[in-house]
Amino acid sequence: MGDERRGKRALRRKRAVRRKRAEGAVSIYFIAATAAFVLLNGLLIDFARVAAFRKQAELAVKSGARSVLSSFDPEVYAGYGLFVRGGDRADALFRETLEGNLEQEGPGVFRFLDVRWESAEVTESRPLASHEVFRRQVLEEMKYKAPIDLTIELASRFRGIDAAMAETKKTADLLERMRQAYERREAALDEVLKRQAEAGSKLVNAMAGYVPDPPAALTGTRPAGDVRDIADAALMYPDYVGKRLEDEARSRALADAVAQWNSRQAQARQEGKPFTEPYPTGGPIHSAAIGAYESGMSRLAASLPDRIRDGADQAAEALAAAREALGEAEEANRQMREMAAGAQNSGDEGDAGQGSVDGGIGKEREQMLRDLRESANDLVLDGAFFGEYGAELDRQSEEAAETADAASQFGRSAAAASGSTGLEEELRSGAERLQRAGDLYRNRYGASGSVLEDRRGKLGEHRAADEERKRLEKEAETEWSSANSLLQALSAAEGTDEEREAFRELDRLYQENLAWNKAADEQTAPPRPDRASRGRDEAVAASKDWLDALAVASANWRDSLYFAEYAVSRFSYSDPAEIKAWLSGEAGSATSPDKQQAEYILYGLTHPSGNIAAAYGEIFMFRLAIRTMEGLIESRSLGSPLLVLAGALLYAVKHAVADLRHLLDQGKIELSKYVKADTVYSDYLRLFFLLHGGSSGQTARTIAVIEHNTGISLQEAYTYVSGEGVASLRLWFFPGLIKALGKTGRLGGEVAGNRYEAVFTADNAYQ
């Protein structure tokens, strides 16, 4: 029993020892676990504080950048709707905003984030002088306003006129091309007629003095003598033969008498008798006439064939030139036929409904323009005309050759006439042939030849309207000179010394901005045409470009639209009333750059009145195009398409000049006789900006005007800020461990002592 009890006590002691050992081990593990938990919580707390600190610092830097931009220049914004930095210094604003985002210190305030800004700075960039920045701000300023202004103030006034102007351009272009081809054709036909007449005169002149004009009757005879022409040659021949034979007989009789006289004298001498018989007389009595005829025939035989042949050769050369000119005329006529056919087959029907919208000139008037194009075919000559004319030239060549051949044959007969007999019929028939051929050629192709007169008549048939057309064109040129005088008066003013100096300053600022942006210099002022017809063509083409630009801008809200509306709405432009007063000699400041900022931006001329003159010049061209459309319709009763074109030109120039004067007097112009809508000066400026606007040169001039007006250099007027701040946070737990962890690059900063530091940046811009 005792041993059993002792054994139990020993077992209980062993169990107690084991229990105490086990309880001591749990306490050590608990302490180790608690320490790890505290360490982890400390790290997590500091990590959470770092994350919160970074978020707060980032927001503070962004807020600082916004605060810097909130200080903008009020003058630039009020005057031009653009934002640039102004007011307080950027670094001070940025620092103030950063400090304002810190937790406030004070008694009883627990600061979870003990933040301190070590440094802060702001970098400003992207000045408004940059064309890219400037255009972006203009687009932002006008993106809502410009489409509304365009629709209300511009597009509604010009609604529908674009279809009419498209028809006008097609019609005027076709008729002008037809006119030019017509002029080429008629000039070539004139050349044909000139060469044809030249061919006639060459041969007719060659026959002069040889072939009688009018023809001589080749009957009877003429006394032999000096031969002047072929009639003498033929009619003197019988008398020549008779006298020559008579003289030959007399010469033989005299020779016989002399021989007998000599024989009798010799016999008397032999017989020693005196010989007192007179020496025989007599012999030829027609030597002078015979000699004159023979020398005349020799000259005639030598010169007549050569002279007629030379004349025929020269005529052949002239006729060859005539055929070449006829080919040119036929080619011009072929081009006219193709142009006329192209007008009829160009698918105009597809455009027929464009003018039916409100504000158009109406379908009926547009159809009149299409009908006028179709009438261009009336100007085309039938192909048979050229075939007949070519055959006429061939006949003239044949008749010239016949005359030359007759002259050659007669020349051979004349050469054989001296000392001959029996050539009377040959000479008469040869002279008759040559005289008949020469007279026919002379009557048909001489100065008043029937063929030439008939040809002049045929040419005159399709030129019946040319005289009236040229009169109208001449009158249009006179009116064009009047328009030039008005526009020259607009550009004549030299301005004051102050105005010229202001323009020089604007040009200096403009050139500086161009150079700074590395942009090219350019001006948009178009040259003034020197002739009315050329001015009409350019005006009609330009008007279509202007209206197309308006249509495209209305549909797509192009950048040029925003720039156009910005320039007209934010900058001054000339007042027609002031321009009228200035033209009347009244004192004023119409040429001051402050009164024509939009025009200077558009054209870039440094002459005080140059930009105003350029604007009115383009207005005149636009009005010329509108009035051309009206003129083509109003002049359709004149008949010939080219006469209608000339009448329309005169109508257009006269009314366009009147439009300019009306704009100066009343400040407005009715868009068209057929479209009852008033247009004002600024409407046309908008159109011109739509076509020309948005170039680097115009952007540079806009910046130059702003700098000139505000005295601010936009190269130093910034629109973009980049803020950078260095902030630190005091760490509560284990800075060394966090520093070691930061070396992995996951903390986004670094630990210095017991503070965590990081760099924060934020960028912002007005657009």
C-alpha cells in the first residue's frame, strides 16, 4: 500500500512538472506573437499614412496647378476671349495652395498626417504666341458661338444662291471658252481669206502689163511695132510677117539691082566708056517696125512665162498657208462642237433642283441659264462649210495653174515668132487662152473678185452680231475703268505719320511671330484683273469658291469657320459710312489700323488704305459674279450666245460698281435682283475669311494685333503650367525598416531620418 501511494505521488509530481513546463512555453510564444502583431500593425499604420499622404499631396499639387491657372489676364480675356497667365506670381500661388491643403496645427488637434512641404516650384510654358496653342484656344472660344452666328447671320442670307452661282459658273465658263474658240476660228478664217486674196493679188499683179485688163478683142490686126502685151503679140504678127516679107523682097530686088549696076559699071570700064548711071536705091523700108516687134517678142517670150510662173508659185504658197489656217479654223470649230455637246450631255438635270430651296432664284431662271448653255451649239459651223471652202481653194489653185500653163505655152509661141510665118492662129489662140484664164482668175480672185466677195458675205452671215458684241465689250471695258478708278481711290490714301508708324509696328510684331513659329510669310490680297472679261471669269470662279466654303463650313464646322467668326466678332473692321466720308474728303481716321483690324488680319498689307481697298476689291468681284448671273438672264433676248455674254458683262460691271456705291451710301446691298435679302459689309468679310482664313500668316497677324493693342508679348503669355512639390511625412514606427522596404521602389519616395519624402507633379492648361 505504501509503495502504491508513493508511486502515485511520484506520478502526480511528474505530471505537475510537465504541466508547468507546458505553461511556460505558451507564454513565450504569446509574447513573440504579440510582438510580431505590434510590428505589423505599426508598419501597416505607417504604410496607410504614407498612402494617405501621397493621395493628399497629389490632390494638393493638382489644386495648386489649377489655382495658378485661375489667375489669368483679365484684359486679354475680356477683349479676345483667350486665357493667359496673369496676376500673382505662379510660385507664390502654387505654394499658398499647397500650404492651404495641410492639416491645421493647434492645441488639442491630433494630426494623423504630420506633412511638411520641403519645396515647391512652377514651370510655365506653351505661350499663346504659338500658332497651335492660339488656334486651339480660338476653337474652344468659338465652338458654340460660331455655328450659331453662321446660321443666323450668314448662311440664311445666302441660302440657295450657291445653286444659281454654280449654274452661272457653268454657263459663263462655257460661253467664254466658246468665245475664245470662236475668236480663234474667226481669226483663222480671216487668215484664210487674207491668204486667198493674197494668192489672187500675186497672180493678178504678175499678169499686169502682159495680159490686158479688160481683155482685148483678138480680131483684126495691129501695125507691127513695140510689143506691150500678148494682144500686141498676136495682133501685130500678121503685119509683122507682111512687112518682113516685103522687106525681104525689097532686099532681094535691091541686091539684084546692085549686082546689075555693078556689072554695067564694070563693062563700061572695060569699054572705056563713061558710066553715069546712079547707084540703085530701095531696099527694106520696115526695119524699125520689124526690129521693134522682134525685140518686143523676145522680151515677152523671156519674161512672161517666168513672171506668171513666179506669181503662180507665190499664189500656191499663199493658198498652202490658207489651207493650214482653214485647218486651224476647223479644229477650233471641232472644239466648239465638243464643248457645246458637253454642255448638253453634262447631266445638268441632276442639278436642276438645287435652286428650289428657299432663297434661290427659282427653277425657271436656273433653266434659263441651262438653255443658254444649250444655245452655244448655234455658234458651231456645219462641217460642209469647211469642205466647200477647201474645194474653193483647190479650184483657185487649179485656175492659177491653168493660167501659168497658158502663159508658158504662149511664151514658147512668142519665142518662135521672130522670122516665122504661119503662127498667126497659134498666137491668137494662145493669147485667147491666156487672156481668158487670166480674166477669169482676175474676176474671181482679184481685189473685188466674185469668189472673194461671196466668201466675205458667207463669213459675214455668222458674224452678224460681232459688231454689236464688240461695241458692248468696249462699253464694258469703259465701265471697268470706272470701277478701277473707284478702287484706286480707295487705295490712294497715304494715312498720317502715326498711322504709318502703327502699321510698321504691326508688321514688326507680325514678322517676329512668323519667325518665332518658323512659318512662311504670305498675303491673301488677290491681284486686280486688267480686263472686264477676265475679271468676270475670276469673279464667277471665286464666288463659287466662297459659297462652297460657306456650304462646307455650314455642314462640317471647319476650323476656318471658327477663325472667320472669331476675327469678325473680336476685331474692328471699317465702317462704310466712314469710308464714304473719307472719299468725300472729310477728315477722319478711317485708315487707322484700329479701324481695320479684321482687314489687316485678312490681307496683311501695311499700306494704310491697302487692306480696305483689297476688301472692297473682293466685294466688287463677288458683286460682279452675282450681277453676271443676273446679266445672263436679263440679256437672253439679245439672241446670239456671245452677244448675251457681252450684254451680261456690261450689265454686271455697271451694276457691281453701283453696288459698291450703294454699300458706301446705305451700308447694305440687296443680295440679288432675284433674292431679296440685305447683305452688309461684315457678311462679305466672313465669306472672305472662310475662303482665305486660317493660314499661318493670318494667325501671326492676329497675334500681332493683340500684342499691339494690349502691349503684352504673347511669347511670354503662358497657357500651360507644370507644378512640382517635395513633401515629407513624419513616420511613427520603424523608419529604418520602411527605408529598407523603400529600396525595393514600391514606396514612390525615400526616407530621410524619421521622415518619408516624395516628389509630386501636376500639369494643367487652359485647353
